[in-house]
Amino acid sequence: MEDDDDRALLARFRAGDREAFTALVVRYQRPIYNAALAILRRAEDASDVTQTVFLRIVERGDGYDPQYKLFSWLYRIAVNESLDLLRRGRREAPLDDEIDLPDLDGHGPEALLSEMQMNARIRRSVMSMSVNDRVVLTLRHFSDCSYEQIAEILDLDEKTVKSRLFDARRRLRGLLGDLS
């Protein structure tokens, strides 16, 4: 079970095993970065938040409560740090329009172009939404968090998470109306 493995890695790190810390970074760096990027919309700010999250493990790893999943604790730190950064600087600049090239297996150029354009449009629409909408959509659909995990990360009731997610999806459908 990954949760038990996380606890073991954290215990090994606390005992001085640097490789255990590296394993945690490798496991969680990308999802934490993505969560921060969805909130902040700036790659450099998301990188800063990601570093801060791992610095917190080093500084306050003993503050982790093992009754919760480690990734929920890390995501919670990432979300809080991201929201704090927004509040301090109100820095919500547009995200660079980087497009990752999809896998070319079995797709013609027209289909690939259409898929890339649709993905870019969806990404722009999500990024144009409020921070609360971006956070719940990102945690649920891009980080594959359960409702329970999102509630834990955001310190909300699970019903509130479901309601926010329902509303965010409705607003996203409104932005993407012609794709329905």
C-alpha cells in the first residue's frame, strides 16, 4: 500500500536516510507542481511552492499526522502556500500557452491538431476560472483525488467539495458550450 510506503519513507528520512527523501520528491514533485500551477498560473511560482512544500518536510516532517495520507498533507501545504502567494502579491498572470505534443501513434495530423487545439482550449478555460474552481477541478480531474481526499486537503466537508465541484463543472461547461 502506497500510504504505508510513504510513512516508511518519511520514517527513514527522519532517521537520516536521504534516499528516502529523494524517493518522496520523485513521487510527489509533479502532482504538487501541477496543483500549484493550477492555482497560480505561473510556472516559476509553482516551482517555488513545490520547493517550499519539500522544505516543509525537512523543517517540520514531525508535524505530519499519520492518521492522514501523506500526499493529502503535502497537497494541503501546496494549496495553502499557493493561496498565500496569491494573497500577498495578487499575482495571477496568464499561463504561458505551452502545448505538449501528444503521442503520434495511430493518429493522423488533422486529428492530432484538433485534439491539441481542444486540449489548449480546455486548459485556457480552466485557467480563466476562479481559484476555487481551478483547485477543485485540478484536484479531482488532473490529480485524481477522491472527494474525501479533496475534503481533507482543503479542510472542507465532503458535501461542500461535491457542491463546489458540481458548480465548477457547470461553469466550465458554460465556457466550453459549443463542445458539448
